Amino acid sequence: MLVYAYTNVTFSSFAEVFTVYKIWVQAYTLNSEGYPSEPISCGTDVASPSEPLMINASCFGQGSIYVEWMPPKSFYESIDMYQVTASAWNNSFPQQISIPPVETQPPYTAMHVRIYYT
């Protein structure tokens, strides 16, 4: 009797990020050991970076906020971009700026005076 089955197995307890693994399957019976399958290669994905550390967010003149942070402690190879989001305390529409990690940006100047931002 032939049995066809698709089985999903997840190796998450030992898998490291951004690593290529060689994987094969081998069948066993109570009395013998089968031959292993042809191996295939599979790589794990890159992990998300940890959170940046906020250092400072302060007023920088009328309508501007100066924001300063440290890069994440853990990331793979490099940071491609930072996204800075600000919204007025009572506003449900946040404003976002995408910043390359090596570029120095002037203070964000699209803020309104006398509004608290989160």
C-alpha cells in the first residue's frame, strides 16, 4: 500500500537568520533504514532590526521639532532607511518622513505651533 502525504515541519528552535541550510528526508521502518532524499538548499530570511533608541525630541524654533536617535543594536549588515512619524496629540493623521541612514536632515518644519506631538 502506497501512502502519499505532504508533511510540514518547521525548524525554528535552532535556525539562525540569514543562513543557508541543506535539508534532506529519510524514511525508517521498525526493521530498516531507507535511503536519504536528494538534499535541497534553503535559506532563512533576514531578521527585522531592533528598535532605535530615542535620544532627544525638542522644539527647534516655531513649527520645527529636532529629533535625535541612536541606531538599532541589532540589524543585518546595514540600515536601509529610517521612517520618522509624528502626529499631533489630537490628530489621527500622522506625518511621516523617510530618511536614509547616512543623510543628515534639517529639523522637520511642517509642524504647527502650540500643538503637542506624540
